[in-house]
Amino acid sequence: MAILGDGFNHLHHYCNGLNFLNRAKAKVRDKEGRKFNLTNAENELQYVLDRTNDKYILAPDFYLARGEISHMQGRREMPERFRKGHKNPTGLPQGVDCAKRFLPADESSERSA
């Protein structure tokens, strides 16, 4: 718990959000079911983001998942979420390659330099 800090008590919402996101990606073929799962995924991730801060060890993962949800919903604010997901204060590589795929080409190449 020391590594995960105060946000630990809220992590089950992150897991719930990932479950909804994965259902939207893999199992739901109808538009309403996909929309339902993406909306729930977004709400669960927002819950965690509202209760942690940008310096939280898993914050980049939270933003990356939110960015992916926004991308799947066709929203334009998505790149900002991927930018935050790409900045990882711990230096761990999680999400970096995925975030690079969704950033505009000029930003992706800047960050890999």
C-alpha cells in the first residue's frame, strides 16, 4: 500500500473502468451496448482521477485509459489525455508506446527523442 499511497482505496474503480473498456472493445457488437460500456468506463476513470492527482503513480495509466475511451467515442479532447498518459513521472514504460500511437505524428516523434 505504501507504493500506491492514498489512492489505493479508489483503485477498484480503475479496474471496473478497464473492465467496461475491454467489454466495449471486445464483446459488444451493438451500438447501445458499446455506448453503455464506454460511458461506464469513462465514469469509473473520472471517479479515480477526481480522487487522485497528476503525481499519483498510476495517473499516467488513468489518463491513457481516459484517452482511449475518448478516442473510441470520437472526441477531440483525446490528445490531451494521451499527452498526460505519456508523461510518466515514475519512469516506467507503461502506456508510452500506446500513447505514441494516438498522438499526432509531430508530437510522437518529439517525445521519442
